Amino acid sequence: MLVAVGIGGLALLVVAGLHGWLLFRPGPGPSREPFGGDCYRVADARIYVRRPVTARATVVAMHGFLESPAYFTALYDLPEVEVILVGSADYHPALDCRSEIDAPWGARPMAPVGTIAHDAEVLVQAMEHLISTRSVRVHGHSRGGAVVLEAARRRPDLFRGTDVLLEAPLLPGVRPVWTPPRAIIELLPWLLPLWRRRPINRRNAPLWGALDDPRKRRLVGSLPFNPRRAVTVRRNLLDLGDWTRNADPGLWHNLESARVVVPAEDRVLEPASMQAGAKQGGAGVQMDAVPASSHFVALDRPAAIPPLPQP
């Protein structure tokens, strides 16, 4: 009996140790996309900047959960547009830059890594130090929409006169189509390596919409590779749930105006709850319903993304 108990206890210790190792072990990163710009490190996050010789407008963009800044590169590959792409903290670099340096003005965020609040602090620093034009769009996709709202809460002055575009956004009260049980979240260190073996599979294919476009297929296939560690995916998921339940709809008051793009065939976030969340913003929020689009409007229907305003 004592021998059996001893062996069982040892087995539990081994499993617990392996779980911790898998939780914090950095995983393989995605293939990097060429990017004709520079990268600034701010603590555990990165900001990618591409400046044309003459810039007439600036786009500052924040990607969604498990995504990377590569989500925006084709959409904003425009002459005379300065592009500033914020990457989530503790995610692998996704763009191949000309140079990578520690931002001389960078300050470590006070909020924990893996939270919307943390990435909002990085977004604020990007807007404060990197914008060089007077015509500015701030574009947040999915979780990036929540990051934009949190950044505006911290520094509403930076958003005055900006064109705010929230694409398939996470908003106060928005519900996911499917909420993973807590047991699934705790098993992420074991499940993430399995997902990397088949990023697009029979179980998750309905989430992504059409995958005929090779670039979209590549970006979707990179999702499980973008976060560095399973612990960051876990923190992202738990924080997403906390934020949608507890965020104050009064966050909208920090924006002069905004445009919310709602895909009709979203299988990640509920379109109806997205529309209800946008209506909480009042008269200053314009809502565009996009038919025949999955959660990834910029990839499925790029023409549905409003053009940049003229300076």
C-alpha cells in the first residue's frame, strides 16, 4: 500500500512538473512576413513602424487574440501612409524588420502581461511618441477593439480628432459564440502543442470562414504559433472574460466618434451582442453591417473597410 501511494504521489509530481514546464515553455514562432520598417521593443511587447518618405496620414492598429500585426499589413500597404502596428505582449515577432531596438521612451506597463490593460498602455506609448502626421486612424480588430477603448480611457486627449475604426470588436457586454470551459483553459499547456500540429482542422474550420485566399489561410494557420507561451494564452482568455463582464459602457465617452464594423457571419463573437455593444456608444458611433464576412473582415471583405479620411 505504501509503495503504491508513493508511486502515485511521484506520478502526480511528475505530471505537475510537466504541466508547469509546458505552461511557461516558449513555443515555436510563426514564419515572419517581410516588413519594410523598424521594430521598437517596449518591455514584452513590440511596435512595428513603417514610414514613407512623405506621410500624409497615420494608421495605428492593434490586432486581436492569437493574431499578429501581419493581419493589417496588406490592408494598409499604401503609399504616403505611416503604419504603426502594436503587437501583444509576450507574442513572437511576426514581421521581419530592418532594425529592432529598445524604445528609448519605452516604459514597462503597470498592468500584468497578457491583459487588455497592459496592451492598452503600450498602444498609448505608440500614439504618444511615434505619430508624425495630423491625420490619424486607430484601428482595433477583435480584442484590439477593447485595447483601443482602454487606451482612450487612459489618454482621451490622444484620440481627439482621430478616426477610430473597430472591426468585429470586443466591446463591453459582447459575448463569444463559444466560451471554453475552465477545464479547457487549464489544459492549454497540453492542447496548444496539439493544435500546432493541425492549426486548421475539422473542429475549428467553421470559425475562420472561407479559406480560399492563401494569405488568409497562412495567417489563420499561424494563430497557435503567435503567442510565445501557453501561460500568455491562458491569461488572455481569462482577462477577456473578465473584461467583457466588467467593462463600463461609459468607456465610449472617451471617444469623440467611432465606426464599428460588424461581420454578419462572425463565428467568434456574437454579431447581435456586438451591435448591442456598439449602440451603447450613442450617436457618436456609426455601425456598418458587413454581409458574407467572417470575423476577419479585413481579409474577407477588405473593400468593406472604410478608406482613410483625407487630411
